[in-house]
Amino acid sequence: MSVDPLPRRRVGRPVGARRGRGGWASAAIVMVAFVALLWVLEALDLALGHRLDAWGVSPRDPRELPDIATAPFLHAGFEHVAANTVPLFILGLLAAVRGLARFVAVSAVIILVSGLGVWFTAPPGTVTVGASGLVFGYFSYVVLRGFLDGNPVDIGIGIVVALVYGSLLWGVLPLQPGVSWQGHLFGLIGGILAAWVFRTRRGR
């Protein structure tokens, strides 16, 4: 005797709607915590006489390679943190809204590419700190993500971000002394690479 399968019952809201709301809330919580951590670390750095800055990236010293992971969380004063806070929060929020696991992976790629770029190309005798590489990486990632994923909403978000934050691209040029254009440039490249590597491959 055979039994016909029962039809699936759909209860409540569509999964996509719940996931969308949860995505924004989770992304906001993560970015608030991330930005707060940067301010706490800078206050601690000030209290310790800027000893934490030693964990920034010094070029072409093999012992400095682990500092690639710590440099984005440190800054050269509160003005430096303040300059990064708003764009980091907004661009990071837009990058994180499609999933926190993906966001962590994207951030890791940006940090690695930006840090290695600084390590290979920064002038000798310098120490590079700051989340600017992440800012530039999130910018390029958010701008390209929608086009690579074929997502109309993300395409629209990317266009708006390009219009609002397009002036960031001047930061990849060596125009301002004391600013790591290398970190900006390779952060931008890291975001492009992350958008390509973690693109959503859609079936027919």
C-alpha cells in the first residue's frame, strides 16, 4: 500500500522576511560592539602610554607578520578613531547584513590583504595602525557585491554607497603625509577580492 505525501504547510512569515530583520539587528549589534571596542582599546592605549601601538605593522620584519591581525584595532589617537568610526560603522553594517559568518570571512580577507600590502610596501621605520584598511575594503565589497551576486537590492545599495563615499578613492593616492595610502589601497583590493571569492553562485 502506498501513501501519497502530504503537502508542506507554510506557517507564519516567509523565511526571507525573518532573516532580513534578523540580519539588520545582528549586524547593528556587531558593529556597535566593534566600534566600542576600538574606543576602549584607544583609551587603554592612552593609559599605557601608547604601548599598544607597538602591535602595529612594521614593514618587512618577519616578526611583525602576526601584527597584521592586531593593527586594524589600534589607532594613533582619538581623532584617528573618530575619523574612522562613522564610515566603519555604516559600511560595516551594510557588509554584515547578509550574514555574520560571511562578514567575518570578508573582514579576514581584507585585513590579510591590507596588512600584507602594508608589510611589503610601507616605508622603512614606520608603524601602521588603524581600521582605515577595513573601511576601504568594506567600501569596495559593498559596491561590487550586488553586481557579482545578481541581487537588485544590493546593486542599488552599492550605487548609493559609491555616490556617497566615492571620494574615499582619493585616499589610495600618496597625497597626505603620515597617512598610510598603502593600507587604503590594499584594503580596497582586499574588498574586491572578498566580493569575488564570497559571491553567491546562483543556479537556474
